[in-house]
Amino acid sequence: MSYFENIKKLQLKENPIIMGIETSCDETAVAIIKDGREILSEEIISSATEHARFGGVVPEIASRTHTTAILTATERALKSANLMLDDIDAFAVTEGAGLLGALLVGVSFAKALAFSTGKPLIPVSHIRGHIAASYLADKTLEPPFITILASGGHTAIVAVDDYYNLSVLGSTIDDAVGEAFDKVARVLGLNYPGGPNVERLAKDGKNVVSLPKMLKNYDGGEYDFSYSGLKTAVINFVHNEESKGNEVNKADVACSFQCSAVDVLVNKAVKACKEYGYNTITVSGGVGANGYLRETLKNRAEKEKINLVIPEKKYCTDNGAMIGAEGYLQYKKRNFADLDLNAKAVVPLNFRRR
Ligand code: KG4
Ligand code: ZN
């Protein structure tokens, strides 16, 4: 009988142990999750420093590093959970979105593990993974809630109505917020990865540079975002000042940009919560690691009496645990793949638009 014929007949475990594998960008991440909420172990091998001198992620370097790191990360994850490969009930892997070559390393590796153990292979959407990180942060968290999805590729206010039904209340019409952080970092002469470096510099600055209000004359959805104009305004400000021979206070620019980029996320999430009658907000994606966002959101949520769930910083940026957490939800639905699973550079959010 073929691998997949066997998988289709396999009985689901009550408390499955799932390995989550993430290789969509520059982190090779493997984690082992019990029952969808308990992290038994996690390993991350990052190639970020190798990309730094190029000013951004070099896909070829990312793929090659995954190839050498993935076995080590997996062996370490098994060892620190004190488990053998056969103890794993299913292998969840990011199928996309991300860098194709990088994704292929994780997908191929997960296929090999699934085939050799005769266990299910679970394809996971990277974005759903980011959202599922909140279930690890608060073991009692259940939908419905609103999540601020803020990563390098996405920016949206998403309503999570149950574990599987997600809908977009608004999203960016151009750049993602993380992308704007990275581009602003570049014009300020900061190294990759841009977001954390902008945050560091902003700590020494004040919010004094006047930047345009987002989507001023826009009559699209009120929960939409646009980061392209904000980014361009920052770039123009720096270039204009430099061409006049004025010294630019880069810390002030970083702080002003960070306030503009983040305040709008917080405001729209709180507004959406009230308008649609939700009482919990969570944060998903790399920009969720931003200290100013975390602090601002905490203060607002307290004031508005909204429950707040923010994953630890390491679970906001790419990690294997979030893939294991979402993998668990897909395991329950038997969303298993056959061995012809392919990596996808783009995965449509596939969420309803309200
Ligand atoms: O979720 P993520 O790790 O990867 C994607 O799925 O895109 O997000 C990466 C993005 C990058 O644009 C990075 O600059 C941003 O998250 N980021 C931050 C911070 N840490 C990561 N942005 C602002 N402040 C941070 N501390
Ligand atoms: Zn990510």
C-alpha cells in the first residue's frame, strides 16, 4: 500500500506530538509541540549574520544554510525533548509563502521524515503559523479574537472567529510594515535586519519629525494601511536635509517613523475590536517584537479593558513552534499532504474579506 493510502487510514492521536519545521527565510527552525500548546523543545539556527553584509537576505545563501543546518536543528530538538524520531506523530512544515529555494529544503526534509516513519506530513501556511503563535503564548486563548498581523510581507487586521475561519478586516494596499522598517533602516545607514536596529536607534530620539498621515484621502476600507507613502516621506526628508547640508538627527527620524508606523496599527486594531464586538487582541509576526508596539498596545488595551495576548519576542519572529501549533490544528482536520507536496512562493491568505 502506498504511503498516502496508509496515512488516510491512520487513527489520530488524542495528544499528538508534532514537529514543526520552518525554513521560509533565513531561520532554520525546528520545534516539538505536544497537544498544540506545549513546547517540548525548539531550535533555531539563523543565517542572518551571513546576509548582513549584503544588506538583505540572499536567497541562495539562505537555501544553502538550511541544507546544512536542518539536520543539526532536528537532532538537537529531538535530543532536548528526550524523544526519538518514532515518537513524533506528525511532521508539519511551512509550505509557503517565502523564498522558494529555502522552503524546498524544509519541505523535502519533512517529506523524508514523514515517509521514513510512515507519519503524516502537514503543510502549513506561514501566516497562519504566525497567528497560531498566540495559542502558545496563552494556553487558554480561544477564538474569537482580533490579531494584528504585522510581518515583513503582510500587514492586516484579521478577525479569528474560530480556529479555522479567519477574515481580513483591512490590509496594506502597498508595502508591509516590516518592509517599511527595513527600507527606512537602509536610508538611515543601519544594517540588516532593519526592524530591530530602527527600534534601537529610536530609543535615543524624539517624535518631532512631521510625517504624512496615512491614507488621508483614501475612500477604501477604514482598516486598510499604506506604508509606501510613509517610507517615501522618510526617505525624502533625509535626502532633502542632506542636500541642504543640514545634519539629520537619525534617532529622531527613527523615533518619528516608528510612532507613525505603529500607532496606526494599534488604533485600527482597537477600533476594529470595538466596532465588531471582540474583546481580545493578539499580535502576529516579526514587527510584534517591536518594544514600542508592545508597550503602546499594552497601555491602550488596559485603558480600553481589552484582553491582550502578545507572544514572547522570539515567537513573533519566524520560529518552528508556531508551525507546530498550526500543524496541530490542521492535524485535527486531517489536512495531510502526499509526497508530491511542493513549496509555494506565494500562498493566498485565503481569508474572507469583510
Ligand atoms: O515575521 P517575520 O520574522 O518574517 C516574515 O514572515 O516576514 O518578520 C520579519 C519582519 C522584518 O521586516 C523585520 O524588520 C521586522 O519583522 N522586525 C521588526 C522587529 N523585529 C523584526 N520590526 C520592528 N521592530 C522590531 N523589533
Ligand atoms: Zn514570518
